[in-house]
Amino acid sequence: MIKKFMYLNRKAPYGTIYALESLEVVLIGAAFDQDVSLAFVDDGVYQLAKDQNTDAIGMKNFSPTYKALGDYEVNKIYVDSASLEERGLTVDDLMPLTYEDEDDDWAEKPSIRVVESAELAALMEEQDVILSF
Amino acid sequence: MKYGIVVNTGPYTHQASDSAYNFTAAALGKGHEVFRVFFYHDGVNNGTRLGVPPQDDRNLPEKWSALAEKHRLDLVVCVAAAQRRGVLDADEAKRHGKSADNIAPGFRISGLGQLIEAGIEADRLVVFGD
């Protein structure tokens, strides 16, 4: 049975452990061949920010791991447009996450799609399981 | 209805684990099935037997243990989250050279795959705590 799983990420990458432990679930969950998507909302959009540097806070910079998601066939990554805008960010401030599309001669394609809140709500409505972190 | 339950906060600081316990007990009382209760983040702290709350307060780990014994409930503590926070069973303590274990009766330590499986198997996955 294939279910639709959405991982909803709402918190900044550091300050709490939720972003890191969410990513751990996503990576383990990828082995289960479910229909997986990730959504980044509120301060969660900072999880995808480029050029993260954690030297001054003594924590592990785990942001490179997001770049591996494409290899795990996790390639539906939705970013809430309003959350970006409220924080003065654009998609160019985010890591360029990509995946290779096996149905299109392994062409490299962007995984991130910026969506309006209404579309995100519609996507949530389709899900069987939403895990919010 | 077949439920999966996720508990993301520790006992006492937040009411969420009380709410999760009450929901689980009520669902079982009404004859529903609870496929699994999965403890993640600080929720793993529901699975230590070494807490000593005041005598006139509830002891949540003991309540979970009693519920598990009564209903053969599957209480699973995430291994990665538990290792970070010092929740260990005897095998884990031995493997990591620690002097003691603290897992409460009725709880078992396993991987995040158990959370995903609960999401797949349950009709509803209900999450408690932020």
C-alpha cells in the first residue's frame, strides 16, 4: 500500500532539534517507497537557506544532507511563498536542490517549488499522513 | 478504527503526553485498536522508569507501562532520539559502555521505520506535541 506522506517543517534549522530530527525521519522513511513530499513553512524556510555556517554556535551544520534528498527519490519540496516573502527571502537564497528524472532520460530538475498558501493547503488535503516538525 | 499515536514531548513540561495517554486509553476503552505508540524527540523521556514525581502527582511512565500491560500495547521509543537523551535499555547500555539502563517496562527501543510503518498501517496517525 502506498500512502501520501508529507513532512511539514515549520522551525528554523537551529535553536531546536526539530529540523534535524525531521530530516532523520525523511531519510529513514525514504526506504519505504511511499509518496513523499516536504513542505517548508514559517521559519522552516530557513532550513533550506544557502551557505549555512554553524561554527559560532558549535552545532553540526547538517544542511548539506538536504542535497542528498534527490538521491533518495525525495523530490517534491514545497516552499511557502508568503513565508519566504515575510523573511525577505527569494528562491535564490535557497540551496538549489535537484533530482534526476528517470522518466526523462535522467534529466536534472529542480526539486523545490515555491507555492502559494492555497496550493499548499490543497496539497495537505490530499495527504494520508502529515508529520509536522 | 486503527490508530497510530506519536508523542513528541516529554512528560510534565508539556501536557501533550498526558493528552496522548488519555486519548490512547480512551480509544482502547471504546474498543478501537492502537497499532503502536511511537515516542520521538523529547517524547522518549516518557520511557524512563527512573523519574520520581511527587507522590500526589501522576507518574506518566508508570501509567504508560500499566496501559501497555493491560492492552498489550506496543510502546516504541526511537533509538536515535533515545540515545541522544540517555534513554537506554540493557542491550543499548552494554553496547555503549554505559553503567545503567532506564527503560520502563512495556517500552521497547527501535528505529524510525516503526514510525513510518505506523503511518502506513494505521487508519489515522495522531500526533501529540509540537
